Amino acid sequence: MNNIYIPLKLKTLLLMLLLSTGAFAQSRIRESFNKDWKFFLGDDAAAKSKNFNDQQWRKLTLPHDWSIEGKFDEKNPAKPEGGGLPTGIAWYRKEFNAPANYKQQLVTIEFDGVYKNSEVWVNGQYLGKRPYGYSSFSYEISQFLNPGKNTIAVKVDNSAQPDSRWYSGSGIYRNVWLTTTAKLSVEQWGTFVNASVVMAGNTWSKSDEAMVQVKTNIQNKSGIKQNASIVHTIYDASGKPVEKSQPRAVQVDTSGSKLNASIRFKSPTLWSIENPYQYKVVTQIIQNNKVIDQTETSFGVRFFKFDAQKGFYLNGTPTKILGVCLHHDLGALGAAVNTRAMERQLEILKAMGCNAIRTAHNPPAPEFLDLCDKMGFLVMDEAFDMWKKKKNSKDYHLNFPEWHKRDLEDMLKRDRNHPSIILWSIGNEIREQFDSTGVAITKELVSIVKSLDKTRPVISALTEMVPEKNFIYQANALDIYGLNYNHKFYKEFPSKYPNVKFLATETTSALETRGFYDTADTIRRWPKDGKTKFTEGNKEWSASSYDNVSAYWGSTHEETWKEAKKYDHVSGLFVWTGFDYLGEPLPYPWPARSSYFGIVDLAGFPKDSYYLYQSEWTDKPVLHLFPHWNWETGKKVEVWAYYNNANEVELYLNGKSLGKRNKQGDDLHIQWDVDFEPGTLKAVSRKNGKEVLVRTIKTASAPAKIELIADRKKIKADGKDLSFVTVRILDKDGNVVPNADNLVQFKVEGVGEIAGVDNGFQASLEPFKANYRKAFHGLCLAIIQAQEKTGTIKLTASAAGLTSSSLTINTSKQ
Ligand code: GAL
């Protein structure tokens, strides 16, 4: 090559071409570090040393949550509030090969999250600890590596209880990565892309421009000054280059370098809820005509504002934030991160019309935010559930003084490129709001956030409504007032807080059990107040799905949404919660061990309120009729319907009309009181006399057969992908038997396994990791996980006295 003469201009052209196609070998490699770990439940201090014998330890693949594998027990130290599962101390070890040329490179091990108090050793060398189980963190390990075999050991200590107010899970429950880069490279989370719009007029027009500011932190661990150049290229979603920065020459000394670049381009496609369009910026560090480091950062171009009178606007369009709060557990899978399981949750919520998620009350897994970017959800990313003042004796308040700055900074640095994130929350119902200590901490936390991102407002979820008594508010540092509960206060808010932007950060806390119905003359508050022991309830440990029970600080779904929808100044709401979650089984005592607040149950089956939201939050035609139609003859049954896109609904029982109803005033449902007789209940919704939808419910006879319905019959053979299989107990005519509780046995053959089973019952003490599950109100769930081999998975479900059923799932490499 040296002998061939190539004119300089052509050389430059060739170089540009190669750079733009990324054809040079990249030195940055980021690989999954999840496989081939050894696990020991218990403590053994010797396990940190390189030569420790872990032959007897269990082999597993991360992410892993050991709590979810355990037995429910009231006496477990996490208590029913923490999910009633075991916690404790455990060790993980892994042998791995040092990357080739590791001495010339930086090798970094990245943990997305370990719950909690992790300590890490490589070849017996202590690297550090990380108390907060929701923070992502990393260690640079090149200097401790040996040629060939190396060992990493991780101690996880979740023994100090009670810690969390909900189920936390225990272990290396998120992904782990090994990243190798040049010594001169972009730092971890070293890119901040701030994409805004430049408008020619007052409103957005398609021909306007995007302004992309890219801040890059470059590290230089080579020990000597380095010269290089840096270039950024923006690609659209189809992979086509859109615009590129001028290559910029830099001299980076050993303390690193911070660079800014601005790139403008015309007519960007905006990121929105309906069209979550993303670009990416590829950053290249070039030395001696060679790309020595390359990173890719996705971003979206969008603009938004909160207005004290008019609420929230996305891309200039008034948009009510229709959100739910979510904890991080994935039901039967526990806290162990699984992208498909998170995607399924978001799909179910999207179909309900939900457009926003509050990550209660901690930073989520990075993959969760990627999904929100991709699927078009707005996100309120939350840092803490407490500051210095505790909620439980062993919770994060013990670590807050030493770690809050680091934890908050790391959340910001990790998450600030996600277009989905529109709010940073510095805390949920923080005790310091009630005394003057709240002022200084609020100011400090807000200034930490602003030092890293000024593009998004800072909020805190508050409960104290009197301005003078709320010291977090008094700090005068928050951009938006976030109120939890107190829906009757929405109306007064503008007069009590003139010109203050407002968001209902947490609402409702209604209590429901899927498939369970009882009526009441008035709405029940369970528990009644903070003092009285809870003695109401029923021996089924259930709460009615008629939306007539809530916690005393909360309200029913209807009570809340009626207020939230009424006022423009209410920018939106986050309903507590989208899904049931493990822990916080209020109001019931043991054996209740998971929450009753979800719009969707723990297994992912919607409760009836789901359709209330769907009828209000979407335009697709909805007609949801409930309850089931299996009662004692003569019983007075309330029949409810949620509907939209119609001006009347007529109900028929065994062909006889029971009358037409339509919603009056601010009604959100219609209702008939019906004397039960077995047969067929049918509802017909009509718009201007034209039929829109028909729903029928039939009285079911005895359980006769099993039906299996997979959410996906083709999944990836990647060892992670899941098929969620709904099991329905049917009578001989194919009707779901509403109170069936048959014990279903599962058999899996082929290239898959059962990752978990559930039925959504909040007081079931059956294990989640099992090949059996009782049906609950006619349904249960088997979660089937693919192996890495392609082929078929055959699932068979059987139960005594019922015709069994099987289905086949195919797995393939794409
Ligand atoms: C709220 C709290 C949530 C949850 C909820 C239950 O006050 O912020 O974390 O505990 O109550 O109703």
C-alpha cells in the first residue's frame, strides 16, 4: 500500500468515506458479562480470594434475584411489606479471560444494578462497594488483570431488614457488561446530547431546524498527553447519515477533556408519544487516521413545557400526562431484569391509553428507559424514597449522607439522553418536607440535577399542601409542584399556589382483586384511618373490582380521574399503580404479600378498571361489561359497563331488554341492578342508533377443559425471550369458569423452560418458580423462556378431571 501513490485529496476522501461507514476496526467492545457465574447463598469471606474453590456452587446466568426463588414466610425479615420472601447475604463468582491486549486498553466492568450493598473483588483485589441497589456503577479493572484466567467475586448484602417499603429483590438482578476501550476514549456516560428545536415562527413547522448540542467527556489514561480529533455524525432511524460535525483537533492531557459541538439539521422528525422517532449520534475519536473509539447515543428531537394554567404541552400540542406509577418487580420473575417482560408490561399499558410512567421510587433498569424511548412513553425518573429521615430502620437513609450526591449524579449522567424522560424527581413523600431541614437538602439536590441537565424540570412528590408548612416547597428550587393524593385539592391549587405548575405525581391507591366482586352502599376506605386496626375485609383476602375500595389517603379510580380530567392546570396524573407489585399488601395481613393497587394484576391480567381508563384515554371503541354471570338465582347483581364512542348501551338478559343507559354528567360508567337468573347477559353499544359493539357473558357450567393462549408463538432463541401463556379454565361450551381454582400442572418439552408461574392472587403462597399453579378466578399464567437452541417448545397443561391442552412455541435466531 505504501508503494502506491494516492493523491492527498483522494486519501482524505477515502478516509472520510471509511469513517462515515465506520469501516475501521473499532477498539470499543461492550459485551454481556452475564454468563457462567457461580452462586452461593450465604456468607463466606474467603470467597473474595482468587483461588477460592467454588466447585460446589450453583452455576447460573444473570440477571438473578435469589429472593424470588425462596419460600414465602411471614417471619422472613423483609416482612410481608417487603414481599415476605427471604433476603440475606450471597456471593457470586466468575472466572473469565482477560481481553487480548488488556494492558494497552481500559477494561471496565459495568453493573446496571445490584440489590444491595455490593462489594467487588477482582483477583482478590478490592474494588469498592455500592450501597444503593438501584444505582448503576462500574470499576476499571485493567490494572488488576493477569494474562489468561481471572476471577471476579461479588458480595451482596441485603440482610439488614426491614429495608424497602416494597419488594426489592436480592442479587445481581440487572445486566452486567464488560467494556474494553482505548486508553484515550469517551468516558462511561460521557456523552450528553441536548437536542432542541430552532423555530422560525411561534409554532413548530416542518421546515424548522433541530439544534443538537453534544457534550463529550474524553478520558486519557495513557499517562501522557494525546492528540486526536473528534467527529460526530447524526444518523436517522433508517441509518442514513443526516449531518456531521467538522472534525475537531484536541489535545487531551491525563486529566481528560470536555468538548462541545453543535450540529444543526433541517426538518427533523419529532419524537412523540405516537411516533417515538429516534436519531443517533455516532462519536468517533480519531488518531493517526484511525478510529480508536466510537460510541453511539440515541436521542430524540422534541420540545415540551409545563404551564401553570394550561398544563403540559409536547411539541406544542396540549397533552395530558396519563401516567401510572410502577415499581420495578416483574411479578413471578421477581426483580431479575428481562426486557421482554418489561416490554409486555408497557404494551399492556399502551393499549390502555397510558402515555407516561413514574419509576417509583428509584432509577429503573436502563433497558426500561430504552423501551420507553422506543414505545413512546413519557417518564418521570425518580431518585429516592427517603433522604436523611428514615421510613424503615434499615433503609437508604443510612447511606444518604455519604452517597446521595454520587447516586443522583450517576442517575443523571446515565439517563439524560433518553427522549422519554421529561422530569427528574428528587424524592417521594420525603419526611424533610415537614421541617426546616428540607430547605437545604432540596436546594442541594436541585443544584446537583441542574449542574448536569438544565433541560428538564425538577419535581418532588409531596403531600403537605400548606405552602408555609412545606419546606421542600419553601426551598423555592423546584420547577413544578408534585402532589400525591388529595384529589379534592386540585380545584383549589391555583388559588393557593398562584402561577405554580402542577402535576398529580401520585393518585388513587384503589384496592382491587381481579375477578372478585362485592357491592357496598358507600365507598370503603381500607384501612379506615391511620389508627384503627383493619378488621373489615373478607376471608378471601380480596378487594372488590367494582372500584369501590381505596386506602383512606387515596380515592377510587373514578373519584380521582373525574377531578384530574376537569382542570387544565392539572398537567396530568400518575395512578398508583399500573401493575400490582410484590410487597405492600395493604390492607390485608399475612398471607397477603403483594399489592392490591394495580390496574393490572401481578400476572398481567387486567382488572375491570383497566377498561375504565381505556374508555377514557383512547379513541378505540370500548364496551366492557362485568361482573361474571355465575350467581345464586334471585341475587341482586350490579351490572356495570364502561364504554365510549357510543351514546347508549342496552342490556339484555336471556333476550329480554333490561333498558338503555347512557352516562350522565361526569359519569364514567353505567349500571343496571339485575335479579340474577342464569343464562346470557348481552350489552349492545350504539351510536346514533347504529350498533358499535356487542359483549356477552354466559353463565358457565362446571370446569371441563383447559385453554392455552400464548402472547407470542414465535420467540427468539437467545436464552432470554419469553412467551406469556394465559391458561383459561373453560366449561364444556367454552365459557371461562369465573371461580375456577383448579390446580394446573405444566410440562415443558423441547428448547425452553418455565421461568415462572402466577395467577394474580395477592395472598397466594405458592412458589413462583414451579411447574404448577392453581387457577384464580378462572385464570393462571405460565411464563416460558427460550433456551439458546432453535427449535420448538411444547407446553402441556393438565388438571384433574379436565381435558388437558398443549401448544407449541417456535424459537429462532431472529
Ligand atoms: C404512597 C407512597 C407509595 C405507596 C402508596 C400506597 O403514599 O408514595 O409508595 O406506599 O402510598 O398507597
